[in-house]
Amino acid sequence: MLFLREEELRLAQDLLFFGYRDFTAGADQLLAELGMGRAHHRVLHFVGRRPGITVGELLGILGITKQSLGRVLTPLVEEAYVQQSAGRNDRRQRLLSLTPKGEALERRLFERQREWVMRAYREAGPVAVDGFRRVMRGLMGPAARQQLERLEQKDARPSTGRPRDTHLAPIG
């Protein structure tokens, strides 16, 4: 059994706050130059991770209202970062995917954050990386865990014809 004092739990909050702040800083800077923010980044990230995602699925992942998504998605569509298409079985469904312009931006944002994660993983080592992943999953509610599992299943499937990032970054 693990017993943690309040100060240790407050330190965990501090670590999450400062880590997230610095992890997002590089992407935030690029987004600001384009007149965008973190909400745009989240949409680009999850549409890029799940091409063909429905608006409803994206709403579930982001945990926001249609109105809030519209404020972010509309400019991304108008500026040709995201494309919408009708569903095959249900024409009322809107399927979202990144355009080549959107893929390029999402890649640039990812690269800014990738370096932070790789550095931290290398400094911590494989055992700590596994522990970090367990803690992060522990912070998620059941719905978020299910959404993450769907993303992990997508990653396990063969490529859909799109080029995948296949270079590996050793962490040990």
C-alpha cells in the first residue's frame, strides 16, 4: 500500500503544471504565430490521429460542446487545414481528416513536443517511462481510457496507405 503526504501530492500537481506548461510552450508559440491556440492544436492532433473521425467522436474525445468545436473547426476548414466529407452509410455524418496543409502543421507541432518527450524519457529511463504511463492512465477516467485504447488499437493496425513515422527513438 502506498501512503502519500499532502505535500507529496501537491508536488505532483506542481510537476504536472510546470511540465505541461513547458511541454506546450513550443507548440503554443507556433500556434500563436498562426493566430491559433491549444484548442486548434487538440483538433489537429486528434483528427490527425484518427482520419475519418466523426464530429460526434471528436466531441466525445474533447469533452466540449458543438458550439465550442464549431468556433475552432470552422476556421480550420476555411483555411484548408481540415477537410469534411459526408459519411458513407449516413450522409448526415461529417467525417474529418487533415489536408496536406493540416498534416504539415500537425507534424511541425508534434516535432516541437516530440523532442521534449524524448529528452524526458531518455533522462528517466524505461522503468520510469512505464511508471509515468501507468500514472497518466490512473489520472484518466474510464471514458478517457476507452478513447486512448481506441487510439492504441488504431496504431496497432497496418497503415492505411498514409506514410507513417517509422523512425524509432531509443529511450534506454
